[in-house]
Amino acid sequence: MTTTDMPRPLDAAAEQPVPRQRPRKAAGGGFRRAVPATTLLWVLACLYGLPVLWFILSSLKPASDLFSYPLTLVPHNPTLSGFEAAWDSANFSQYFINTAIVCVITTILTVGVSCCTGYALAKYDNRWLKAFFLCILATTMLPGEVMLAPEFLVVRNLGLYNSFAGIILPAVLTATGCFMFRQFFLTVPDELVEAARIDGARELSIFARIMVPLSRPIMLTLAILSFQWRWNDYIWPLLMLNDPNKFTVQIGIQSIVGAQNINWSVLLGASVISMIPLIAVFLVFQRYVMGADINAGLKD
């Protein structure tokens, strides 16, 4: 008599694989790895932020307390007299208007020209474009002071001396902006461009409707940097302008400095006033600087 051993229900349940539980150490491992990096970031933030904090708090001190010993970080008698004297001693309202005109126009032109140039350098295969890109990069290998004399002669011969156009035009094309857009457009798949061409889109339509929206993070980043560069520019406007009614903020701050003595309270107040637009621009636009999905619209 032959018998067949049939597995019992309990035996079948016992043979089923038991799910493995996640080790408890793995949950705390990520936290322990993040502690050194976070600590390093806080140390760097303190190293960079302490001089700025000292600078802002010093602008609230009276002139007699700036060099008193021992030095103190927090002002004992905070006052806004330095800001009031700085605003009254110079035509800051006109300086702000002049600088805003230069910065806004230059930033718009810089972003537009850099976007077009970067797209052409990234998506068109031409040896002359490669040579042009090398020439653009070569300008970064020279100190800015070397380019001042030839740029001044060109601008003067064009009749743009002592005008806002003489400040704006030489600053439109920047190697940094072209390089940023070129590197970004290289990451955009060529299949996206080819698909648009197959659908009958023209080159200008591809650039305006596809590439420009995708490059919005780079555009905003370059806009913030360009605005900052032009707002803090001092040497070039100083060479190009001789009319006090056309001076920019940085030249206006320099005019506060006397030949024999320096009123540090007024100078610090004027410097803090000049920082306010930069901080406002960064706070407004930095939240829009985010990653873009460059694979949108593509199918596997």
C-alpha cells in the first residue's frame, strides 16, 4: 500500500518567505552622515556672515564709537544719522535712477544675447562657431584692466562718451553668460529639436517656444548675476562719465570720501543703502531659480 505525503496547511505556510525587516541602523545612518556636512555649512555661513553683520551693525554706530576700544559688535547707542547724512550729502535719488536704468537695460540685453549665442554654439555644428566660442573664452583669460584702454577708444570714437549707451553696450556680451547657456543647451536632447523639425516648426519657433522656456532657470540666474555686476561696477562708469547728473551709485559713494579725511559713519551708511536693491532683487527672483524638466514632451 502506497501512501502519499501531502503537505499540511501549517507546513505550506511555514515554507513561505518571510519579509526581511529593515535594519534599525539604516534609519540613523543617513542622519549621522548629514551631520558633518551640515556642520561645515554652518561654519562657512558664520565665516561669511560675520563680516557682513559687523558691517551692517557698524553703520548704526555714531562716528565716535566706530574706533573706540575695546571694539564691540552691537552698537550701544544705535542711530540712523549716518544714513540720513549719506542721503542728504549726495544726490542718491538721481544715482539710483541712473544705475537702475543701466542695470535693467544691460541685464535684458545680456540675457537675450547670451541665450541666442549659447543656443547657436550648442546646437549648430560649424567650425567657425567653434572658433568664435574659443575667442569668447579667450576674453576671460585677460584681466579686465587690459581691456579698458581699447574699449574706451572704441566707445569714444563711436561718439558714445559720457552717455549711458557707452556703459551698456560693452557689457552686453559676456563670456560667462554665453558659456552658461551653451552648457545648458548641450544637455537638452537633440531628439526634442528633431521632433519639432519633423512637425514643421521653424528654427526661430523652436528657439522661442521650446528652448527659451526650458532655459528659464539659467536666464534668471544670469539676470541676477548681471544685475549685480552692473550695480557694483565702478571703474568703467568712472572712465565714461563726467556729468554728475549721470553718475551711478558707486561713483556717488566715492564722492563722499574726502581728500583729507573720511567720515566713516556716512560712508558705511551709503554703502548699506547701495546694498538694498541687490538684496531685494535676489529675494524676489531666487525662488524662481529651479530645475527644469528638459525631457518634457519626449516619449521613450
